[in-house]
Amino acid sequence: MMVAPAVKADTLYLNGVNGQIDLTGQVYIDPYLGGDNPTAMGYIFCVDPMHDSYLNTHWTVNETVLDTNTSLANTYLGDPGRVQYEEMAYLILYNMDNWGKSGALSQNQAIQAAIWYIANPGTNGNGYGQNNSWVTFAANYTSGDYSNVLILTPTGTPNQQEFMEFVPEPTTILLLGFGLIGLAGVRRKLKI
């Protein structure tokens, strides 16, 4: 069984946004569309309120696995920011689980504000707000396995934003593969 390296270099392509605006009414909120392929349209999540990124651009990033054994020295917050990254990942996972439910837009806005506040509490003056109940929710997160979370930190263009991305666990990929094989077998059986 292969194990992915804890940190690797790649290119991040920012291809789209979901069209929702944050609490300030000025910037788009997650999830953004992008990935390590010019035509990729996976969800990536902004965890950096201090820099700007623009659609249809790309930049070099370090992909750092957010697990307990990986150094976060190559990320914006570094190793001292591990709890902050885990809190942000916890909020994003919670938001993904509740995406599309009633009140999702205001919840997305508030969660994005909390993520940016957790990343840099000095952003309070920009409307990201420490009085956000999601900041308190994140502070009560349970430390867990975040090894399916990648932190995408710019390397060659340091003024670009840092993002998080979720990758399926190997068992999920195996189950999907077995399901596709099973569907192919059913389809072949029906043709006979």
C-alpha cells in the first residue's frame, strides 16, 4: 500500500466561485472551484483573509496533509497554528455535511467569517467578527483524524491565498471502484 508524502509541490488552479457573497458584501465565500488541474472543478475552501486571489489564475502551492505526524512549517500559520487549522477543517466539514439545507446561505456566510477570524483574529474590523457563534463552535471541536485535509499554501507567489481541500480516503475510493465494477458487470449481464 502506498503512502502519500506529507508535503508535495503542485499547481493550484482557481476556476470558479459559487456566486455567494460574504457578510461584508464584498468578497465571494466558499466553496471555490479549483484543484491541481486546469479543468478541475472540485471544492476548495479559503482559509486566508489576508491575501487576494483572482479567478482563472494559477500558482504553485505546497500540499500539506493535516495530520498529527506532519510538520506544518510550510503553511502560513506554521506548527503553532495546528489547532487553528483543525478548527477551520472542522467547520468546513460541518458546513459540507449541511450544504444545501434550509438557511445554508447565511450559515455559509457565518462559517466563512468564523474561518477567517480563526485564521487571523485581527480581521474583526473587516466584518468577520469574533462575536460569531461559529467561532465558539469551532473552539469546542474534537481533535480527530484530519488526514484527508490538504492545506494548499502558495510558494512562488506568496501574495496568493491559502486554501484547504478535502480528498477522499483510500477506502472510499476502493468502495467507489468496486461499485463501478459491479455496475459494469450488471450492465454486461443485461446485454447478454
